[in-house]
Amino acid sequence: MKIFILADPDTYLAFALAGIKGQAIKSSTEVAEVIENLNHKQIGMILITEDLAQRNRKLIDRILLQPKGPLIVEIPDFRGSKSKRPKTAERILSLLRG
């Protein structure tokens, strides 16, 4: 399973230095195009910053619910975590409820 990161340039750089492939995103409108063009058979996990995920919430939720889609993990950016973010289990339950 390969990991791919979508993040602002500063956060992306930190992961790129650790050897994780991905793309630096300058505008949240780039996220949909990049995710749609990924080879989902090779990429098993997508790391995405919380800010980018929030700006693309409908797309992220749709991919999370795909049976054989990649796992998407939201991570803090270089400024730190968003404090009012719901816990992962709460988010999954809200998605399942509709």
C-alpha cells in the first residue's frame, strides 16, 4: 500500500523530506482534480490536511464511503490541529447515518 499526501507547500515539504510522495496544493480547488487522477488501486492511504479536507468535505466524504476506495486520514498542517474538529468515530457515525 502506498501513501500519498495532499497538503499546503510547507506541510508537504516535511512529508516529502521523509520520502512520502504527494502534491503541494496551493488552492483548495486543486484537490478534486488530484484525487480523481490518482491510481486508487495503488494508493491505499491519502493524507490530507484538515483545512483542505474541510474545504472539500463533500468529495472527501464520498470517497470515504466507497467500498474499495483509499483510506483518507486528516492531519494537522504546520500551524497545528483544529481544536473544534469532531473525533474520527463521531465523524464516521455521522456519515453512516446519512
